Amino acid sequence: MKSRRSNEDRWVAEVRIVRENIPDFRPFIKNGYCGFVGYINRHRVQVQAPVRDYPAVEPKLYIEGATAHTYADGSICSHRVWRPERSTFANCILIAMKYAETWL
């Protein structure tokens, strides 16, 4: 199990990656979840994971108005392999951009 400090370091790195590469998205930590929120083609996009489980558990991706390839909870099915040691929130946002380009 990773230490709290390593999880905090990971979050700081995630925020830096998104700010440098996708600056329109804003970080949040609220109600036990951490993630990013922003807009793509006027559709609200939110990628989030439970703070206690991240990065072991893949974040869920929600796109306002999405109906294709969604689960019952409204999250997007991304058809990818989540690798906790390498995958990032920024990767999830890039998937949202591709989804919007294809389906919205």
C-alpha cells in the first residue's frame, strides 16, 4: 500500500501535468473524490476517482450529453487498460476529447 505522502506527491504531479497540457481543466477535491472538471465543445467534462482509491482505481469519466458507450451510472466506457503506475487524469481528459470529436 502506498503511503499518504506518495499519494499527495502523485496528486501534485497530476495537477501539474494537467495545468501544463490542458489548462482549461481545473482540479478539485470534494466529497471524497479528486479529479478535474472542464468543458469540451460546450459539454461539461468531469473525471474523478475516490481519493482513498486513487491511483489504484481508474477514474470515471463523465461527459454532459454523452449517450454512446456509457455505463448505467453515466460514465464513459473508455476501452483502455488502466496502469496505475503510468496512467493519469490527463490521459482520461484526452479520451474525453476523442469521444467528443467522435460522438458529440
